Amino acid sequence: MELISGNEAIARGAWEAGAAIGVAYPGTPSTETMEAFSKLPDVYAEWCPNEKVAVEVGLGASAAGRRVLSTMKHVGVNVAADPLFTAAYTGVGGGMVVLAADDPGMHSSQNEQDSHYYAAAAHIPMLDPADSAEALAFTREAFELSERFDVPVFIRSTVRVSHTKCPVELGERASVDRKPYEKDQSKWVMMPLYAKGRRLSLDERIERVRAFAESSPLNRIEEGSSEIGVICLGATYQHVREALPEASILKLGISWPLPPKLLETFANSVEKVYVVEEASTYLSDQVKAAGIALEAPVGEIPPYGELTPGVIAQAFGAEAASCHEVPDGIPPRPPALCPGCPHRLVFRELARMKAIVTGDIGCYTLGAMAPLSAIDTCVDMGASISMAHGFELGLEGVDHKPVVAVIGDSTFAHSGIASLLNTVYNCGVGTVCILDNRTTAMTGHQGNPVNGVTLQHRPSRELDLPALVRALGVDDVRTVDPMDMKETRRALKEAVASDCLSVIVFQSPCVLLTKDRAAAYEVRSDCRACGTCSLLGCPAISCDPETKTASIDASLCVGCSQCAQACPYGCIEQTGGSHE
């Protein structure tokens, strides 16, 4: 028995099921799954440039007869949707399981999505574990179902399942032989001639899954009071069990397709039927579509965000468990770029020039926070470059501020290349800043094609970003050290003054990669209280509320010198001592 997270349990379940290959793009809350899988014996695992590529690599390995695990967060399912929809038609060779990790409450995401809708739309069965033990067991079962019904299978988790640790009984690895590949164009070549037949086959396969769901132990009725019956799934089940301990519960482990006969049996066993779900109406809509009349709780269940036992109890008029309220007067702790972050001076200069900055997905999105307040937009991976091109088109003929796209190295490899190619192809102008901090920092410093670090540290090569950008057709390309304020200012000033498309590769490693810390800086007693250094938004710098003079917390300072470069009066200097 071991205490492991849901992510670790999914990785372990795939390994125990005999999965030999893992493919993914890191994205919270899914990231640790593939990291854990990669450390298990006798497996191959890789980070792919994006989720679409990961599913396609996985589908190829499945066709070749291997069991495959592919992992991604909910917005990654958007990227992978193209191959996923068709993979339901082709079916599998070796079992293929896809983790869709949803993020109700948007702890680290730009939107809330319910991946159940993808399962229903793509006709891919979906399983919903409620804790780590089920995450392992359901993943093992998913591989069996995938091969039994010739279809990929989704495992869906949410933040609470992915990151909560529970005791889990670990098992042995199954011995699974690679299935021999046999050429079959009617199965694998999805041109209309064959796709029409596979569409009919898909309906037949899903009906067999639905029949299986009627009696599967993955779905279960927990008998309680006949007055209230609650249908729920995933992490929500744990909250319902705590909030309404007397209620009868239909816990759905197979969330698509739903078992209509089991739903009817449960509904007939209680006086009133309720559905409790997070940030979605998927389950209630599906249950109603099955002909089950639902009651509404006396109170409101929020249509967004994560649920808690207290919220559910209050919605049903039950007594909520007591909890400690957050005391008044506690100052907010907004997220901020780390001390010494190589992105900070870029955003400071963009704010100074009052540029229109289209941002992207990564830790550099924090450039939107005060006092930098430099980013105007952030939508999805790769959107910065595409939206910058759109801004230029929309503002054509109008006197406007400089338009600058900002994108990270991993995100550029994920989706930015095609966006830049589009701008070049359509003779676009403007400035693109690629913030190359040598890692995929936001999700925990994973490797990517730009730094050439693979998941299992196999020999590889770095992508030559300037060469690639030139190959795409950009003539004005330069590489700049973003830790040099004067050079950063000069490069940006020249780029936005140009009437062509300019790309600046700002290259400096994430401060958390090197762990090296130079001697700290300090503010001299002759500080002019001008406030310039505070505009950097460095967590190590603070200002006295009365005198407005600055000070630097030596325990946070990493000795990057950005504040010293920014101070117009030379009032910040290095201590000269070694950093503790």
C-alpha cells in the first residue's frame, strides 16, 4: 500500500496494464502523470511539441500493436481533437488510453471545460475515477476495454483527483505481447470510401460499450435513504458522500456512454432524483435525455468552479460542516514573476513604450500583472502571433501604438510556428518576441524541442530558433540577452520602428534552472524614492509606505542586477558578499 496522487496512479495503472509507450505535452493538472510513467521500467515516454502530435504518435504505436498512454489537460484535448475524432473511427491495435485532466475553478487554465462533451461528440468511452485507488484500477480496465471494443478510451480527472494523494494497493505488471500489425486499409485509411463503413462500425461498438456499462462494477448504486437519490461521478462523489451521508447514490464510473436501464432502476428506487456536478450541465442533460425526471435542490449549486461538501450541503438545506473563515485584513498575495526572471525587463520596456502586447500561455502571462501591466491579450497557445497579425490588419490606416507579440520557447514549438508562418506568408508586419528561457517553466521545467531535453534524457539536439525563423522567411532576426536592459531597450526600439516583420529571440535561462545566486543587491541610504525600481514588480523589492524609499530583501534577491540597471540615480549596488 502506497500513498500516491491520482496522476501517479494513472501512470501506475497504465504500466500495470502493460502500456509500453507514453506520449504527452505537459499541462497542469496532468503533467506529473507522464513524468511518473517515464520513470517506470520497460517503457518509452516522450514530450511531444503539442497534444495533436502526441495523439498521432500514440495512434501509430497503437496501430503497431503496443498499448499506449497519452496525457493532456482539458485545453490540450482541443488541440488533439482532430486525430481523436477520427481515432474513434479507426479504432485501435494495442489499447490506447487518453487522460483528459479538467480544471474546474481554473487554478491554472484560461477557461473551464467539461471533457465529457468531447467523449460524447467523438464517441469515445470515458471513465471517471473518484480517487487515486480508482484512478489506478480504472486505467487498467480502460486498456482492456479499449482492446475489447476496438476504440480509444478516455480517463477523465479533475484537480482534486489528479493532485490528491490516497492509499493505493499496487499490483504487478501484466505481460502483454505486442499485437502483430496487419495491413487493413478499411480500418486505418479514413478516406470516405472506408470511413463510411467505420462510422457504422463505431455505432455498433459503442452500443456494446453501453450494454457493458449497464452491469459494469465501475458503475454502482450505494443504497441509503429512499427520499433522496443523487447521481454523480468523479471527485464530486466524494463531496456528495460527505455532504449527504444518508442519501442513496448512483456513482457513475463510466460517464459516457451512460447506462439508461441502470439510471431508470436507480430513479425508481428513490422518491426524488438529483444530479450534482461541477461547472457543467453535461450529466444532468444526459440523464434527462434518458427520460429521468430530475429535482432541483432548494439552494443553488454554482454553475462554475469547484464544488465543496459545504456548498452541496447548503444547496440541499443540510447542515454544513464547520470551517475556519479567512481572517480579515490578510494582504493579498498575487502571483508574480520570480526574482531574477529573464522576462521582467522585456515587459518593463514594453510597458514603457506603451505597446499593444498580445500574450500567450506560459508563466510570462504574469507580465499582465501590476506593476508591469504589459500584456493586453491572452487566449490560447500560439494566439499571440496570430492576434498580433490581426491587430495590424485591424489597425491598418490608423495611427496606433506598436503591436508586439510575446511567446515562450515551448509555446512557439507547440503552436507558434504555424502562426508565424501565416504572418510571413501574408506579408504581415510587427514585432514578435520569443522568450526563450530554455525550458517549459510554467508546468515544472520540462524539456522541449527548443532546449533539446527529452523526457527520458535521451541524446537529442536543440532547435536553432533563429535559423528556423529565418527559414520561415523572416529577414530581421536577432538574439538578445534579456538580462541586459540597454540591449533589450535598443532591440525593441529598433524592431518596432521597422516597417517589416521583426523577430527578437530573448534568450536567457529560467532563474530556477541554474540555482546559482550571485551576491544580493541593496539600496543605499541616499535613495531618491523615485519608485522606478518598484515598477519592475520584483518580489524582493519593497517601498516604505511613508518615506517611499526602496529596500531589497536579501533572502529573496538572486543578484540579477535588473534593479541596479533600472535605477536612474545609481542608488542600488551589490553587497559584495556571498549569498547565503
